[in-house]
Amino acid sequence: MSKKESLLQRLDEIGKSLERSGGALLLLGVGSVGIETERMDEYSDLDFFVIVKPGEKDRYINRLDWLEEVHSLAYSFKNSDVGYKILFEDGIYGEYAIFEERELANASYPEGRVVWKDPSYHNTGIAKPSKPVPSKKRDSLDFPLNEALTNLYVGLGRYARGERLSATRFVQSYAVDNILSVLHLLEQEVDYFPDPFGMERRVEQRYPRFADMIGGMIQGYDRVPESALRILNFIEEVYPVNPRLSAEIRRLAQIASR
């Protein structure tokens, strides 16, 4: 059985367990086991929401017998007030959350797929949120790219001072994240399952031209100055960078490289 088949079967089995338990109303698959099953592969996992009857939430959060009944758990970690991250003994990993219907009425969450529902429950429209997850995309280059430039400046100063971990984050994380937020303005995006929670998800498929450059921008802990210069070069190609700031970034990169 393929990983995709195993995951979908496990989700169906969780639905049957919820049916037997009597306190649940709806099981929603989200992510790759939701409405995006086409992108499932050998590295996918389970993401799901369970909507329960009023008063049943604590029972489903505090007791995991409804999951153990499906397959033995090797690991469970309560990562929020409403859910867990889990690993079944057979290696299937999952993350889930438990809600009452009223909690999702005005919430932002990814659209899901109805896997199972109680026959008496008819609000299947809840699978699609009334408030979609806000996009992290920016509609102008000005703020994100200027922020990225200042990330480079501050990061290089910290690297020269010896604060290499902080520098690595400023240059290879914060600055790159700012660029990611405007990539759609710089390169035609390939329509390949964008993730509103993480602009970096599937960037290799969505922005192949930029993906070819990422390695030079993220060279690691000991090559922050080199990474910063690659990022600066890229920004200068797509945006009118302030000449004095550009010169200062290059000066700091030279100092930090010594």
C-alpha cells in the first residue's frame, strides 16, 4: 500500500472511530489530506480538524482512546490548547485540533474536505471558512525590500561583532522572508498549491527561477557576508537601492569577512 493510500485509509478509520465514540459531528481533512490530495507523496502526513458536540471538547482533548482504537500511538505531544501532534506506531505522523462549531464561525483556517460526518449534522459548509487565511503576499516592493536591506545591514554588523547566530537569522531568514513576500511581483508564479501560512512552501515549484538563486542567499552560519552580498545583488537587480545604504552593506560585508 502506498503512503497516500495509508494516510487516506487512516483518516477514514479515524472517522469510523469518531462515529463509534458518539460525541463527534464532523471530521475535516486539511492540507494534503484535504482538498489538495494531488500533492500527496511519501513524505506527507495527517492534518485534520474534529468538530464535536457542545460539552464534548475536553473529552476528545484529554483522552486519546479514540485514536488508540484506530492504531497504537508511539508518541503524542499537546502542542496547543486544542490539539496534539502524534506519531502512530506504524510511522504515520499527524497533527490535529478539536473544536466546537461555534469556535469556527468567525475563524480563519484552510478549507477542508469532509471525511466523515454524523448523519444528524448538516453544516458541511463549515469545511470552507467564512474568513480565509490572510495572504502574506505584499502588493508593493517598497516596504519588504527596504526591510530586507536593513536586515542585511543589521545582520552584518552583528556578524562582525561576533553575534553569528543572530546575524544568520537577520540575513538568511528575515531578509529572505521579506523577498518571498513580493516574489509574485518579480516572477510569474506557477500555480502549485500555495500555502497561506508559509511563503517558503513549495517555492521550488512555484518560483523556479528564484529557486535557482536561493542556495547563494543561504550559505550557512559561516558564510553570512557572502549570503548578504548575493541577496543585495538580487535586490539591486529588481529595485532602485539607495546607493549609500548599498555601499554601507558592502563595507560591512568586507569587514565581517575578515
